[in-house]
Amino acid sequence: MKKILLIVVMFSLSLGVFAQRGGGPREMPKPEQRAERMTNRMAEQLELTDEQKDRIYHINLKNAQERQAEMDARRAEADQRREGRRVQMQEQIKEVESILNPEQAEKWAEMRESNRQRGEYGPQGPRGHRGTEMRKGKGPHVEGSSQKGKQKQVRNRSKKSTDK
């Protein structure tokens, strides 16, 4: 009986894992879908009449379409900025390479490729694992990791032993 109960519990817990969405990018719902969802939620909670629901749907739809247009415009601006940075970087590379001798230019190209592969601030970058250590409660700013923190710990231990 216990085995059957354990199997049922494990099966029900595993369903949640399989039911989750994939980790890929989610597609944004269309303005019509967002307006419909918002209107239905409002209709349910506010007990709207059909006329109210219809009028509110049109308001929500107009708002969702405006927000979609704003998001599209921001995305286009971001793409333009990204392209501008790419062009600027290519110009910088040409200028610097015109100054370097062939051996230096080859070494610099290898440096750039190495940085591109690992990311300047990735785990092997100049800042190392600093970001992840700070999140895990390690690093220089966590109590006990600095010299002052160690001195405090020693004083606290000696104080506790004299209190007994």
C-alpha cells in the first residue's frame, strides 16, 4: 500500500515538471488576444453587462494596439543602435589594424576572438566568478570574509567563552 501511495505521489509531482513550458523565447500574444484576456478578467471580477464588456473590449484593444506599436518602435530603435555600434566597432578595428604590424594585428584578432567566446565579464573574464559568489553569500562583502569580519568573529568567540 505504501509503495502504491509513494508511486502516486511521485507521479503527481513529476507532472508539474513535464507541464512547464520550454525555456525558449515566448511569443507575445497579439493585441486582440491581450484585450480579450483583460476584458474577460474584468468581466468576471466586475460582473460586466454585455454592453459594458463590448465597450471595454474596444478600449482595451486600442490600448493594446498602441502598446504594441510602441514596443515595435523601441525594437526598431534598438536594432538601429546595435547596427550603429557594429559599424563603429568595424571602423575602430580598421583604424587600429592600420597602426599595428602584421604580427600584432594577428595577436589582437586572437584576443578579440577569445573575448568574444567567453564574454568579457563571463566566468573567465577579468572579474571572474565575482557575481555568482556574491549571490551565493561568498565574496568580500559578506560578513566573515573580510579581515575585520574575522577579527569580529574571534572577539565574539572569546566573549562567549568568558561569559560561561
